[in-house]
Amino acid sequence: MCADSQMKAIIQSAVAIFAAFATLFGLAYVGVTSANNADLEPLSAIERYIVNETIYPDGKVVEIDEMTKIVKSQLIIDSASTADLPFNSSTATLEILEAYTITPQGKKIAVQASAIRTVEDDNTQGAAFFSDQKHKIIVFPNVTPGSKTYYKAKLTTFKPILPGLFTTKFNFAPYVENQGFEYTLTYPEDQKLYVDIKGLSGGAEEVIGDGNKRMRFSYKNLKFSPKEQLEVGLDDYAPHIYISTMASQAEFAKAYEAKIKDLVKVTPQVQKLADEITKAIKVPTESKPSDTVKEAKEKEATAADKVAKAERGLKQQQARAIYNWVSRNIRYVAIYLDDGSITPHDANSIIDNRYGDCKDHNALLIALLAAKGIQASSALINAGSSFAVPKYPVIGPFNHVITYIPAWDQYLDSTAEMAPYGLLPEDEVHKPTLITGLGKIGRTPKPDMDLNRTITGMVMVIQKDGRIKGEAHSMYFGSAEIAARYKYEGLNTTLSEKIASAQLAKFRQTGEGKLKSTSVYNLDEPLTTDSKFTLDAVSNFPGPGAMTVPVGLAPGELATIANDRPPEAFTRPYRCATKMVNEGYLITLPSNVKVTYIPAETHYKKGYIQYDASYALDGSTVSVKRRLMVERPSAVCQPEELQKWKDFYQVFIKDMRGQIFYE
């Protein structure tokens, strides 16, 4: 259960793959008003999707899928000519019963047996990845615009990921035209199922004899609506079917804890490692005792408070040391064999192997912390764009495991190897969690400007020929620090020149320079970067002329925001950031030119957005100070909130385009 885990069986995969396919081409519409998209034609559509699923008394599940797709554009012929149906070979078998292409003239062309292949999971995610997930690949013949592709597949699941657990989860994307979906579930009369549906018809239980019941559902979406920039996950808003044999997330948490309890035990090997990691950490002691028994009694309460505080400080230091060790020493390798999609390896084997995925990182953290008397729990979370928690447990949207320490209400994610102790990546901020050890829903910390902050100071001297020599110094905090550590990894190696060139090119600058940083791997040391650079002239000298404020080899956070024009409208909730950016510049112009104009001050404050920019001239030196503060109450914004950002953006972009005039 990690962010890159492929745990779902074919029941979700067919829709998920098609949604991802539609999303890929839907990106062409990002940033365009929804109203202008009303007459756009999708590149493909689902004509008919029928799923018949049967739960047998022994727990076996058999699912028959029939999928017919319509290819509407030449643009997608290559991708539409294949179907990729994944399945877990340790828990299920998959057969292709029938497959063919229907040409625009109505001719049916069968897929040859040799064009249906079983292949291993491909490692495409940039990290070591081992899985018993396999794929049936169907290659359809003679696909042209106007063609239809059809397959019928049989998935037999003989082992659930947790004992007694059956789940079904369908989300229906508005950016997928679906002309007809039907789902039928047959199950034993004594099987209790919990159903949550939204935007679908059906769901009534029918007694059909032979000790079985049945439920039917149907759905259509004939109004294509392109994917929107930054929109939250489908779990948060889309029509859906969720069915589970478990009545609550707490019940799932209990089953998950039972599954992993023997894997996170404090073994002698775990205890030895925990002691070794923390051996240098000691409780501070006071050497001067009280002079009398009376004084000792009077100071007893104060002394007890000091001891308790010292003990808490010791535990925090131990937790930090353990977190840092796991983060730096347990290499991320995803191994999803048998039930490995949800179950970690035991702590001893993780120590021996020095690798593991998110479940393994979490399991080892729990064991090592417990060895030092610090209770911790698994916390299931979505590492993508979903913020909702289904009423009943299904596979997803929880797709990642981090660690929770109840005593300090603190979350840790050691798989985010660049995240200092106590900090989470931005995509894990203000997310609901399932704290399995406590059997309850929690939430990671809300957005905080101080925990996503960048400060940059830059000095630039313009030469008589217009070239600019400059230096920049930047400091990063919170989520901004984590992102910067990833960005600048390799900066102090032979990759430095490439990183510097990419930074210049990002802001359409030419020149050269060098960047350096403090160690991105030392999580106990704040991250800072320094640069020296020479830019080619950005305007004509000696003039007359005008220039905007160059970015140089600074992070350019404000320039990046200025280049990201907000869309005209949103219709769905979207992900939004809380951050603070401070940038200061000293720009000295050559002695043979005279500054005739500097931009006026800009001050903007409405709601949770504040922006201030000031400019001053001292001789031939222009000083610029800019600060943006955005403190939203949540990591999710509603569609109407976009207008607040659009109003600000018009003020902000005018200031960013402000020029220094000279002659």
C-alpha cells in the first residue's frame, strides 16, 4: 500500500486505464474556460461497459468484463489499438474470452491468439520495483477513426488481500464519455455488504434463488467535460460505486493491525539497532543537589517537571535520530509479491536487506521507536490528489503508509528521503489519515506559511556593455525545503552545470554561473543555496532603455508564479497552496547611465492573499523588495475561490512586469 502500488484488480483497472488515457489527451484543454469547451468532441468514448461479478460462498470472486470503446480521432490510434489489463498473479487469474475490432463499415475482425500476450509489470517509475502484477496485452487489428474495439475478460480472484474482505470501487470521470455502464453483483444471501453510491441508478437487493442475492447498477455520461488544472481526485467529487464487506474504516484498521502486529515486534536485532542509533543521545542532568531535605521537598514538583521535560526532549531526539537513519539507510524498493501490496516485511528482514517500500519503512520505524519506548502507529494516507475518505473501506483512495506518533500528534514519512524530521511533502499536507493503531480517522497538519517558505537575497551589478554579474543566497523552509532538496540533489557534483543551465533556461536567460548548496542529505542542517552568475544583457546599454528585474540563478519563485496564468474558470474543487515568498534585490547600474524611473510601490491585501512590493533608488542602485503571503485555510479550494486569485494575479503581474528606465 504505497503511492506507486498497483493493488487493484481488473474491476477498477479497465476504467482507471481509460480515465488515465482520457486525462492524457485532456491536458490539451488545461487552462481554458469550461464554457469554451462545451462543444469539444472527446477523442474516444466507452460505448458499452458491462461487469458481472459473483462472490461464491468459499470467498472466490469471478468477474466477467465486456468493454466496447469507440475511437473518434486519428490522434489516438496507437494507444487505442491496445488494451492493457493488469492482474495479480498470486491472487487471481485472467482469461481473455473474446476480442475483436469492428471497422467503420461494420466488419468484425477477431484478435489472433498471438496478439494476446501476458507480460510482467514494467518498472517505469524510476525506482526498483518487483511485483507479481502481470498484464494481459491485447493488440487490436485494423483500428482507424470510427472503429470500435471489444474484449471480454474473465478475472478469477482466489485470495483476498485481507481475510474476508471483498471490495468494489468504481469512479466515473466527467472527462470520459460513457454511453452505457452496467454492473451486476451476485452474492450469497448471508453475505452482508455495505454500499455507498453517488450519481448512479439501481442498488436494490433482489433475492434470485439458490441462496443468492443480486444488485444492479447503471450509469451514463453523455456530456463530455475536460479535465481541469489542479482538480482534486475523482474520489472527492465523481459519481461512484463503493461496496465493502467491512462496515467501517475502524474495522479495516483492526484487520490491518492484526495483519502486521507480528512484523513490527521489538526483536533483539531491532533493539540492538535502536540502541546503536541513539547511543550518543543522553538526558541532561543537574549535578548540584539540594542542601536539605526540606528544600528537596519544596523543589520536588519543579524537579519532576524538569525530569518530565528532559525525558520528552530525549524521546524527541531519539525519534529524530531513528527517523533520519531509516530515511537515509533504507533504500526505496517496491516489492509487491503475494499480499505484499498491503503487508510489510518483518523488521528483521528490512534491517538485513536495507531496502523496502512505504509499508516497510513504516514497519521498521514503528519497531525501532517502540524499542526506545515511543509508541507509533501506521497511518494510511492518499499520496495523490484525493482528500476524501470513503464511508466504507475499499481499496483506495488510501494508497500510501506513513507513521504517526500519538504522544506528539506527529506524522513522519521516511520514504520522503529529503523531508527533515517532522515535515511532510506538500502533497501530504492537510490530508485525512486512517490511524490503524487507534482505529480512527486523523488528519495531517493544516497549511502553514512558515512551513512552505522561501527567502532570497540577490545582488547584481550591470556592466557597461549590459552584462550582469550577480550573486544570490536562498533559504528554504518546510515543504519548500523538501522540494528544493530534491531539485538540487546532485548540485555539488558533475551535474551542477546542467542544473544551472536548466535554471537559466527556465526564465529565458542566457549566461553562465555556478550553484552550490549545503548538503541536501543532512536533514538536521537547514538547506541554503548560493550562486554566482553572469547574464548576457537583458536590455540595451548604455540606453535609453528599460529592464524588468532579472531572476539570475535564484529560485525565481515569484517569476514562476507570474508565468502561471490562472484558468478562466473551475467547476470542481482544486488543490491550492499556502506559501510565503520573500525576495530582495540590489541592482547597480553602470556609472554611464542615469536611472529615470522605477516602478511604484504595490500593496495588495484581500482575504488570505497579501502582496507587497517596494522600490527605492540610491544613486545608481535600485533596491527591490517583494513579498507574497498566501495562507489558505485548507489544501483544497472551491471553484468560486479561483476568482480571488485571478483578481490578485492582475495586480501581481503588472508589478512583475514593472520596468526600471534609464538613459
